[in-house]
Amino acid sequence: MGAGVVEIVEVGPRDGLQNESVILDVPARVAYIEALAATGLRRIEAVSFVNPARVPQMADAEAVMAAVSRPDGVSYSGLVLNKRGLDRALATGLHEVNMVVVATDTFSARNQGMSTAEAISATASIAATARAAGLSVTVTVAAAFGCPFEGEVRPERVAEIVRQCADAGLTEVALADTIGVAVPQDVRTLVAAVRAETSLPLRCHFHNTRNTGYANALTALEAGVTALDASSGGIGGCPFAPAATGNIATEDLLYALGRSGIDAGIDMTPLLAASAYIEERLGHANPALLGRAGVFPPGEAS
């Protein structure tokens, strides 16, 4: 693959925790975020401004953001699905917002209570307000590779969604394999289709549901994607997708990148400590493998 640099966007505090049965209190969430920030990670999705009745794991976003430290160079982002969520986000001093447009109507209705077309329309309004406030804006196309309710998703449909969103003043577009069905050829095909519609930076979000997440991540980089989402410990999943499993693990991805000559600017030792911290708080073993297998050669931890 050759030498290079990639940006890892840490999503453990949001996408990671939102599918866990254990609900962490504010101090534990703050400690987790701060432990991740100490690893060299520069972008961390810290909170979600959604209805706490639907996702109780993400309640108290304002309290988390009020308590967390703000190291120089670390950008915190939050998930926003509507204007109410954006208003809450703006009051916390976040650096980035991440909005979601689900690629199929059935999943969109379950996830956000609106059709895909309605989500695209809402995105345009929210993005304009967020950019005017000085925030970076990412739109994530969820279920971009497949839907648990409607099955296959055509690349042309995803590309059209991106085309309609791209003029809203976005900073970045993310393609999410929400239920972990993609294989590398799917990644190549979709990235090419989307790249034909926009020159915006592309980011990918993979789940390892069918054990293809890491191959997909490396393929995405080869296809020109510049940022990858990952969750320390490999925790996570979508509460509204049946049988959803965790994100690709930040430490396992970091190992694969490092052995491929790709620098992510992250220190493995404190990253493994952050994953161990969250494993202890959640009360079950993390899906990530590096914490068990160790780095190679032995003794090299960064």
C-alpha cells in the first residue's frame, strides 16, 4: 500500500456507547473521552444530541461537554439529527457536527422518523446554520452498502444522495456500512460512484459484523478516502438496526495501518489503556483483538 497518512475519527464515546446496555454516568464518559484525547487522536465524536428517551446512553450531552477538557488541536463532534439537536450542539462549543441521511426510506423512518428525502432537506438547513456558526459539517450516508430492511442499496442511489447534500456547504461526506455487509469490491465501487459527484473529502465508517471491516478500511484508503471512523475496543452498533455489532476497533485498525506503513499519529499504549478503561466500565470483554494478542514485535507499543 505504501507510506502515507490517514486521519482516524474516534467514535467510541458516541457510536460505541449508544448500543451498550450499560449506561455510563457523566464522569465516566468524560474520563473516557479524555483518555482518548491523550492518545494523539485529533477528532473525537464525543456526544449525540438526540432524544434521550430513544437513546438513553447519550443523555446529558451538555453536561459531558461542559466537563470535558479541551486540549489544543482536539476537535470534538456531536451527532445532530434536527434543528433542536443543532441548537443544543451550538450551545456546547463543539467544533463539528455530524448529520445522518439514511440511504433507504424504511431504515430512515425507524432511525429518524422521516423519509430519506425529508432527511436530505433537513440536512441542507442544518448545515447552513452550523457553517454560519463556524462549525465543520459532515453528512454521513448511513446504510450506504446495504439495509437490514430493504436489502441491497444501489451505488447510484447513494451517489444521488451525496449529490443533493453536497451543495449544502459540507466539510466532508462519510459513507457508513451501518450493518457491516460490504466487501472490498463494494467499497471500490461506491467510492468511485460518490467521487464522480463531489470533490469533498471522503470518510468511511465500517462495522466488522461479517469480519470484513478491516479489509474494507484498507481498501477505502487505496480508493482515495482520507479519514476512517473507528471505536476503541471495537464497541458499538446501531440501536435501530437488528443484529448490529461493533465498529472496527481503533487499536486493531491502528496495527493494520502501522504495519502497512501508514501513519495515524496515535500512540498505541494510551489507546489500549482507554480501551481497557471502557471495557471495565461496561463489564464485558471488548471485541477488539489487539488488547488480547498484543503488538508485534513484542514490546513495541507505538
